[in-house]
Amino acid sequence: MRQKGMRKLLLAWVLCAHFQHARAQYDYTPITRLLTDSAGVIGQSGQNLGFMIVRGDSVLFEKYWGSWNNTTYLPIASGSKMPSMALLMKLVNDGRLSLSDTVQHFLPAFRNKPVITLGQLMNHTSGLPGISPYISNNGFTLKQAADSIGLRTPMTSFAPGSAFQYGGVSMHVAGRMAEVATGMRWDSLFQKEIGRPLGLTSTNYAGTGATTNFRIAGGMGTTMPDFSKLLSMLLQYGWYKNQQIMDSLTVVMMQSNQTGILPLIGTPYANDPLREDFRYGYGVWIEQENNGQTTQFGSQGAFGFTPWIDRCRNIACVLFVRRSLGIIQPTHTELRKLVEQIIPVKLEKPVISFSGSRLQSSYTSGNQWYFNHKMLPGENSQYLNPSASGTYTVRYMSREGCDVFSDSFAYNTLSMGDQPVQERLRLYPNPVDRLLFADCPDGYKVYNATGQLLLYSRQATQVVDVSDLRPGMYLLQAGVGRAEKFIKTK
């Protein structure tokens, strides 16, 4: 019994130390200062707000101002669109709905309207108006509201699939399609598929009052810790606490631009130069792209509630407020800048080494080579045959669209043949079992074949202990341009 007690105590200490380290690795003082100074403007009643940053299943930062705490429940308006469309995308992935399903197939009240697909309802290109009194009538059921939209709400001036108009009507209809397809009420369906698997104990569709006319696009209420679990699941491509809630490709579809270059007829950011060109996925705004890949996305609400996911930094954030967008947006903009300054892009730099007569990137794919800071079109492999003396760099791009440049590699063509200017790094023994001897005056880094950093030291040394590495091929870097491959045996 005493041993069991000691083990539990030790485990609790280890977990506590782990989470303290996760929170302490960055200096959040500028964030705390900004939000403390801004509480009088963006805080509810001039003081109440919260902010949270998560990575994986861990909390990096969580703080409340005023009387709010981790049980404070708020209506989140359009913040509801992200979890609602996550549920619909899960039903699509499970085969209970299809993005090409038509409204008319599920809802006879739409028989006299143009053909509208579920996908068009989910990305605001259905041709239905953005607002309707039927979606806010708490005396209706979701069925009554959807039928009234089908029978009594006129279409807009554009045909389905030809333009983007933001609002809540389309998603309301999509929610009713889900009820028909599954035979379940929307609130029960959400709890079964998303809420209970994530452990959401304080999240529901009663944010604007108890009703069975669930406002799919704007009626959710939640707490900051609850919503962070949803963000964590999306950040991890559908996984949460070792459980797969959604398929990873479904999450990628959700966060990808689903409106192409369609005209933006109606957007809440029309007068916001920083956001007026945002595109839309399924339930989320595409807030930053790089080479066609979404790197940041979110689902901001009219009451100021602002969640977002930053793929390059591998974090998700929630600004938990209840003020209008016009009031909170300047602080929100500054807050995101601070987050990006404090938490760096979570990618290891590619390392250039010399292999035979070629330059080699430490990444096997995702490369783009540059010569004298100009891109070399078509040079995207792991290897490059240098054609002239000068400075070479390589840019690595991850599958999320995040990129990072290597250090510069100075190359010189000599009369005796192409050789690097840097003295070659000599390793022995190679292959190696335990101790690798190499001249590392500035420390070293050891990468595996995919470019992942496994070992590093900033101390000068001539001996590198690789005994903990698994058998395979590795790269040892010892300063700019000095790198060499080695083989680890047993």
C-alpha cells in the first residue's frame, strides 16, 4: 500500500512538473500586460475577459480577468459555426451525409427552390439570404424553422454556387438535414458525436435561450476550457487524448478554401482592410494561407469571442470576451502579433550538407532551392547539383504550408573540381555503435532522415554519444555548412 501511494505521488509530481514546464517555456508577460491594459475597453463590464493557448492536449497559457473563471459560460454567436460544421463534417465522413446531397432530397419544403447542396449550405454559397426571423424564433422547432425558410424565404439574386454570402440561414437548413438523416435532434446528435467524446460538460445550444430551434450558426454557449478541447481536436487533425474523433482528411477539408475565387457578396469584414478578403472553408474563416495551404483559421463571433488555430506554431487560442467586434478588433490584432512573436514557428531549419558532388537538404521532401537568394524553378528534390560559385539556401515547407529557410551555404567551384569551401567534417568510427568522434567547436545537432532534430548541444566537444539512437542513417551538423551522414548500428 505504501509503495502504491508513493507511485501515485511520484506520478502526480511528474505530471505537475511537465505542465509547469509547458507553461514556463515562453514569456507571456507582454500578453498579460496588453490584456490587463485593455480590460477596461474590451472586458465585459469593463473588466471581465479570458485568454487561453493550448498545444496538443496541454494548456500553455490560461488567465482570467475580473470576476470570470474557468466555469464562466458565454454565448459565442458565430463561434458556433466551427463546432457545428465539425459535426456535419463528421457525418459526411461517416457516410450519413454527403457534401453533394441536395436539400430537396431531405426537405420537401424546398421543392420549388433551385437545387442546393449540403456543401453550399456549409460554405455560405447556397443563394439563401444571410438572415431570417425564422432562425431566431425560440418558439419554433428546427423543423418548423427550416420548413418556413423553404416555403416563405425568397432566394437572393445569385444562383447557388456562384457567390459567397455570410449568415446563419444556410447552416440552419444544413442542421435540419442532419436531423432527418440521423433521426436525432441536433443537440443530442452534437453531444453524442462531439460533446461527450471531447468531455464538453458546459457546451450547448442554449446560448441565446432554451429552445428546440437550435441556432446552428450562432446559438452555442460554452466555457473557455470546454471550447479549447474542440480546438485541440482540430489542431491535432481529429485526435484528442489518444482518441480519434474525426478523420484527419475531413479536418483538412474543413480548413481548406471552399469558396475559391467566388465574389464576396456579403461578409462581416467588409470594412476591415485586414480581413475583408478572407475566404471560407466549412465553418471557419481562412485567415492565413501559404502556397495554397491554410496556416491559420478561426471562427470569430459577433460578440467578440475569437478562437483560432495556428498550424505553423502548432497552437490554438481563445480570446474569451463579450463585446462587439468593432471594439475588440484592435486589441485582437495586437494580441495575435504578440503571440506570433512569443511562440516561434515550430519547425526545424533544414540543414545543407555536401554529398559527393551535390548539395543535400536534411529534409527528404518539401524542399525549394535558392541561389544567391533567387529561387531556382523546378529544384525541389532533396539534392541539388550546384552550377556556380555563390550562396545556396533551401526552404522547407511542411504539409501545413509552414516554411523555414536553412542557413546560407557558401559554395565555390575550384579548378580541382567542385569542392565546398568549408573543411569537410570528419566522423569516426562510421558506422558507429556508441561514441562518435568529430570536431564540434560550436556544438552539434543530430537529425534523422526526415529532418527531425534528435540530439543537440551548444558546448564544444569532440565526442558525441549516440548510444540512445535507433539503428539507421543520421546527419551530424557541426556549424554552418559542416555536416556529414553517419550510420548507427545496434
